[in-house]
Amino acid sequence: MPPVPTPAPGPLDPSSVVGAERPAGHPDLPVRQPAAAELARAATRSAEDALTPPAGDALVPPTGDLLVPPAPTAGRAAPVARVRLGDVVPAPERVAPVAGADFVLTPDTVIRVSPDDAARAVAGQLADLLRPATGYPLPVADGTRAGTGGDIALALVDSADLGPEGYRLDVTSDGVRVEAATGAGLFFGVQTLRQLLPAAVESPTPAAGHWVLPGGSVSDRPRFPYRGAMLDVARHFFGVPDVLRVIDHLARYKLNHLHLHLTDDQGWRIAVDSWPRLAEVGGAGEVGGGPGGHYSRDDYRRIVAYAAERHVTVVPEIDLPGHTHAALTAYGELAPDRVAPPPYTGTEVGFSYVDPTSERTYEFVADVLGELAALTPGPWLHIGGDEAFKVRPEAYAAFVERAQRIVAATGRTVVGWHQIAPAAHSEGRVLQWWGTGGEDPVTADAVRRGARLVLSPANHAYLDMKYAPDTPIGHDWAGLIDVRRAYDWDPGTHVAGVPADAVLGVEAPLWTESVASRAEVEFMLFPRLPAIAELGWSPRATHDWAGFRDRLAGHGPRWAAAGVAFHRSPEIPWPTEPPAPAAPQAAIPTEPEPGAPARPHPAIPTRPEPPAPAAVPRQPGPEEASAPAPPA
Ligand code: TNX
């Protein structure tokens, strides 16, 4: 039986995306539907273009983004939202406001920095962040005498208690000073500084604003070392500019790992010199029959370098031994029957695998992981391991153990979905746990044998789940996940028998069966990504839904100003009125209308689609016993 193609996914209904064009005051006028080509053009606009104006012409606005409102422009009074020192997301470890110590950024402000390349790089990034909206020159100069005299100082200091990522931020009426032991710490301090300025600072074009920072001090460092998000570039391909923009989003919320799900049944997205057909043939498709694509080695290097500049480590995943249909289309010799199948554009899982009994398979694994390790400076190689339903448990464990040895031989540390738990331990290995219950004895046993966990519980952290029944894209097999559900769990105690010190951190995966454009990616990321970021960064003592909800509310205007699409969750008290003065607020458009009928997404059939050849529908594992049943 040939594979069953899924219909091409349509663009997200723009009326449900904050920032969509909706003629103000004419609710009955039809909303203009951007054509697919327009959406594609908007989606290919580069992250640098969107966020950093061209050198020498800092005031040129970016070309129009169809899905975002115009940012406030010079000459028009933008509302002045008063930011408090404690409004930061993720919540800092310690915040001590000081009344009357506010600092005002002026056209004369200078950024002073320790004479060190890592610190200078952060100073340059701070200037790039602040120049477009303020229009101030903000020169960067070596030397950090004080953080007085109206300046912002970024100082590298010898301080063990700040750790590798912590920082201290002091705001007085005389100046601002960020201290850290590393460039990463300064970078995270700068993300806090950025959030303390009015939302209009996110505007890519000059905005009217009173650029005040609230007085006081913040001292801060993360709870967990691994804080990540995953982008599935296999089900739908996303070009380099989209990935760079996602990296910007991670950095804003102090996330420090980007997991790229580079391969799956529908596409192989990374060039491999020794097996060229993987990308050329295996990359030429995607869910719904679109053209797909892949990253050249240079593309991938560019992503890794852009991430590194933002203190984000790329974690590349080659999903093995299942989820390999695209590889088999390119090299039939890897298939159990040695026959290359036709491409697959549907959304079933669990039907494909490379032959675990063939030596050729291990040559393929070693070649691919070897090339990927050579391109990847970070310590991790992710080997997938999920949903290989057609491989018998003994053969599966033997395959994983061999793949773990291959990773070790590259000098990297192996990461795998928690299905690899039964395999023997290998030094340092990390399991990415995506269960939906709190009991998982097999994973707990692997932890006792030395594994550490990255937590991605599907019913809290899966960003491809719908927010609500009427969410126009997404799945619901792990339940509906609005912001509170994303936020209200504790990585330190979530899995029975797994102590907090075995938890390396958290990660929010975005699977993209139904997510096909940059705007759709952002719509699923925001506002849940900051919730997961807070669980990864903030001390448990700060955990408080009401407080988080109120802090997060202030980020809606930031995303709107930056042109970032987001879901206007009814759980969040988004500001609707400017607190002061009574100037017209740049509208944060409404979405979705309460009770409005949902448009079913073509890629997410309400009835299960016919299965792929011998597809195995998702079976909940023992740890998922309490989860809602998957589509039968
Ligand atoms: C499960 S969780 C998968 C992916 C799907 C996702 C959809 C896991 C490791 N695998 O193959 O894309 O569900 O929600």
C-alpha cells in the first residue's frame, strides 16, 4: 500500500494570530487572508533583518511583516508602561527594588565594558538591542570604572557565587552596572536589563519612549544548567533565517540549548558528504507534499555560530533507528527489505526503521554522527530512539548500545528520548523524558544506573499541543496546554524516583506536523516558551502562578512591538489600557474570539487519517497510562 499523503497544511488563520491585519473598528469586514506565497515571503525575512537594522542606517524599518502590527513610530506618543524591577521573566533569584533610584537612558549614555572580547561582544549586542527604538548612538567604550555618570557598565568580575551563567544588576539614578564572571552571565544580565525598559524598546524602528529603568538590584543565576527548546525541522522545513529568529526568542528568556530535530520520516535536513543522497533525496519533501529542503554544512555552521554568540548550544538530533523513512528513500540498502520506499508526507509515526542487523547500518550511523560531531562544537549528540515500534526490544537495545558507543567515539555525550532507558548506561548519557505521568520505573532505573534527565513532559512542555479546543493548529494527544498547564509543574520532583540532582534541566519541544510558517512557530511558542524557561531558570521559591501570570502579561506589548506572533491566552491579563499617560495604545489585536468556531487544520485531521504502510499508531507507554488515549 503506498504511503497516504496528507493534504498540504494551509496558513494559520490570520484572525487568530495576534498582530493579524484586522481593520480596526470594522469587525464585520472580512479579514484579509495572506496568500501562502506572502506568508512564505514573510517567513523568509531574516532574523537579522527583523531584529537588527542594517549597519549605518539604523533607522530603516524592515519590510512589512504581514502578521504583525506596525510598531509605534517616532513622533507618535507611545504609551509609557511602567516596568517594575520584579517584572522579569524568568523570575530572578533575588530582586531588591530601591525607590527613587530609577535610571534614565539618554542620547549621551555610553556603554562601558571590561576590555575582554566576550564582554565587548555582549556590549555590542546591548547597543544593537537598544539603538533601533531609542535612536540613541550608545557608543561602546572600554573601561568600567563605576557604572556612574549616566553610563551602563558591563563588568567581568571574579565572583564564584555568580557561577557560569549568573549576573548582578544594579540600577541607580547615576548609572547601570551589570557584573558577571563570564560573557554568558553578562549576556543574561543584558536580557534582564532589556526587560526593565518599556515595551517600546522592542520596536525595530524609532519609538517615542521615556527610557527609564527601575532602581534597585537583581542578583540571579539559573536553577538548571540545561534550558532548551526543540524545533522539528523535519516534518516541515524551516530555513536558516527562521531558525536564527527562534534562537533570538530562546536568548530573550535565558534558554541556552536549541535542539534541532534534523531527521524524521518526512525529511532529512542536514547535508552529509559521505551519504549525499540523504539530504538531496531524503530532504526533498515534507508533511503535506511541500518542497522541504535541507541545511548545507555552511547553513548549519551559521546556525551554530549565531547560537553560540547568544550563548545557546545547538543539540543536533539524528532520530534512530525509527523515524528513518526519509533516509530509506535515499538509501534502500539501509531498509530491512533493501528496497527504497517512495517519500512519505503524512503524519503517522512508528512504521520505519533502519535494519539493526546490518553492518551497513552502523557504517551509516558512524559516518553521519562523525560528520555531525565535526560540525558541532557543543558536547551533545542526540540519537532519538523514540517510537521504533517495529524493532524488537533486544535488537533495539543492542542498536542503542552500539549507537551510544559511536557517539562516545566522537568525543560527544549521548542524548536520547527516554525510550533508550533500557539500554546499558554509557558515560554521561542523558535521557529526554516525554512521558505524561509521574511514574516511570524504567527511566528511574536508568537514572539509578547513572543517566541524567532533560524533562519534556508532553502534557506540560509539548509546544505542538493545542492551547484550547479551538486552537487552529496543533495536536491534543497529550491534552490541551494553555499557559498555566505549561507552568504548573516542578522539574525537580516530576518523575517518581528521579531526584532533583539527576535533572539536568527542561526542554520545550515544538513538533511541526501542523506548523508550517514562522508565524505559526511563534504562535505555538508564545506565551508558553517563557513558562518553560522560568521552570528551567528560576528558583522553586519564586514559583507562583498568579505572579507569573501578571509578569508575563507585560510581555504581550513587547512581542507586539517586536513583531512576534503570539496566542492571546485568556489566562493572562494582557494590558488593554495604557497605565499612563492616556495616549492611544498600539493595539494588541484580539484572538481568537471567544466561542468562535475553530478552523480545523488540514494537517491535523479530526478523524484519524488512513495509516501509513504498516504504521503503528502511537501506544502510550506504561508511564502514560493516565494520559488521554491517542487517536484510535
Ligand atoms: C511524539 S515524543 C513524537 C513525535 C511526534 C510528536 C507529536 C516523541 C519523541 N516523538 O514523533 O512528532 O509526538 O506530538
